[in-house]
Amino acid sequence: MIQLLAKIFLKKQESGSAKEREAYGVLCGLVGIGFNILLFAGKFIAGTISQSIAITADAFNNLSDAASSLVTMLGFKLGGMKADSRHPFGHGRIEYVSGLIVAAIILMMAFELFQSSVQKIIHPEAVDFSGLTFVILIVSILIKLYMAYYNRTIGNRIRSAAMKATSLDSLSDTVTTSVVLVSTLVCYFTGLRIDGWCGVAVSVFIFYAGINAARETLNPLLGQPPEPEFIEELESLVMAHENIMGLHDLVVHDYGPGRTMVSLHAEVPAEKGILELHDTIDNIEEEIREKMKCEAVIHMDPIVTENPRILELKNDVRKILKNMDVQLSMHDFRVVEGTTHTNLIFDIVVPFKYKMSDREVCQQISSSIKKKLGEQYNTVIKVDKPYTG
């Protein structure tokens, strides 16, 4: 259905473009609003007829989903606005903000439904059941399964955390509606008044969905590591170029879907000409822009590749780090020799929440180098963190 509507109403856009994201986001939002209002009306009628708090709670859950779809749709629309002087990196993060608002709506609805369900437990009432109620609930489950499917499919296609969160919410809705259906059948055939308890279960499911939705959208706002597939693709692209010996200090800045900036340090042979190396770096930045749709700023780090003494010291220090902990890695190794001592200058990458402080790590490395290589070797160490996870 979504693909059919896309062919009818959406203009052909470049795959992966901001316009395609906006178009699919608005379309899925409109379809979500329509489905959820339809489900709310059906369940509200069924809940009123049967006097079931669980069905009525599920109906208002669908109403909150309609509001969520509206907010998400507005997020895609506003997020697609072009960059301006006040927002030079665009408005893409509005999509994350809209997802956070959706999560807040879901959590507030869960709290309200929990209160209503507790009252139903304290003051239980008989639940009536009819064929109409049964049909409405079954149709609701099928529609929500379809909504979970198309939101997940489109969310993967355009890499949207907001749509993936909506898919998860739709999937949890199928569970809650199934619980409501079971409780209604149990009450009808056995007389057990578990309607209020099932309403509590529904509110807990909704609360869980709200927490997941908040996590999906809050993490990009706070800053999170990029996907491993993105890092692998980027590293393969950079390392495929001649004159690139390695890379480090890779940082990915997310300014919203389709608005990513990358900065990294590329190790280049110190013996090569500066103009040749600069040309290589320019070509890499352009290739990243074309193939990965993100801006890149690359810093050149010259490394000595033809001095046997420096290469030997570099390997010795690497072995010392490996013996200390395989989690530690080194880059930007340089040697400055003097008449009384030699400085070994390098950076190390220390994981977050490491067992030792950065200062203790540097002290232990320095001590190990003096012990194994000689007292004449001093260390100048800079500590980096693994910003790619």
C-alpha cells in the first residue's frame, strides 16, 4: 500500500536524498494518522459497548499514536528545511526532537491508562462481548502488524531512528491489543474480571514502548557512536588510496539524518612531497562526499617510513602496550633525540571507563619503556578516546 501511494503521490527523488526522506516521512505520517484515528474510533465504540477499560485504554493508545504520527510528520517536514545563517548545519535534528516529543506523549498516556486500570481493579465491572468487538480487535492487530512492517521497511531504507521507533511502537501495540482480546474472551467465557489487570499490562507495554522511543531519539541528540557499517565503509574508502598508511582520531558529527560531518587524521609518508599528499587528501574528501553523502575534514599526520631506528622503537613501544593491555593502541609516533635523553612522542587510545585513570596509564607506560628500553627514553603521551565506539 505504501509503495503504491508513493508511486501515485510522490515525485521521483534521488535515493538517499533529504527530499526523499521528507517525502516518505510525510507520507508514512499521514497514513499513520489515518490508520490510528480509524482504530481509535473502532475500539472506542467497542469499549463503550462492552464497558471494557482495557479496550478503551487501547483505543486512547491509538489516539496518542495518531498524535505521535502528526508530530513525526511535522518533524520530517521541518527537518527538511534548508540550512540558513542561524542554522548552518541545517534543521535535521528536529526529527530527533519530534521523536522525543512522541516518546513523552506515549509515557504520559501510559501513566493515565495505568491510573484508570487501577481504579478498574478496585471497582471491577462485568464486560460484555460481541462479534463486533471481536472483529474490531482482530482487524486492529492485523493493521498494527502492517504498520510495524512498513515503518520498519521505510525506516531502514531512509535510515530513520524516528520511523524505527514508530515501528517498535506499532509492534508493541499488537501485543497490547492481543492481551485485551484475551482478557475480553476470558471474562466472557469464565466470568473472571481481569479487565483491570489487563489494562495495567497494556499501560506497562505502552510505557516500555515510550522508553524505547525516547532512547532511540535521545541518543542521537546527546551524541552516540556511528554504526559499525558506516565506520567500516569509511575506513575501507580512505585506506584504498595510495599514500595512506593508516587513520585515527575519527570523529563523526551527526547534525540530523543526511547531515553528517566527519573529521579524521590520515597517516601519510613523511618522505613524500606535500603537494602530492595534499592532492590525495583532496581526492579522498571528495570521494567521501560523493559516495557517503557527508562532509569530511582530513588532517595529514606525516610518519617516518624509511628510518630503521625509529621503526624499531615504534615496534618496541607497540609490544609494550600490547603486553600491558590489548585494548590500548598507539598512533602519531615521533622521536626527538638529544645529547642526554630521547623523547618518544605519541598518542594512545584509552577506552572509556578503563580500569586505570589516564594519568595512571601514562605513568605505567613511561615506567615500562624506561625499564625495557633504557632510562634515557622519556615519554610525551597524549590520551585520546575511541569516539567511534
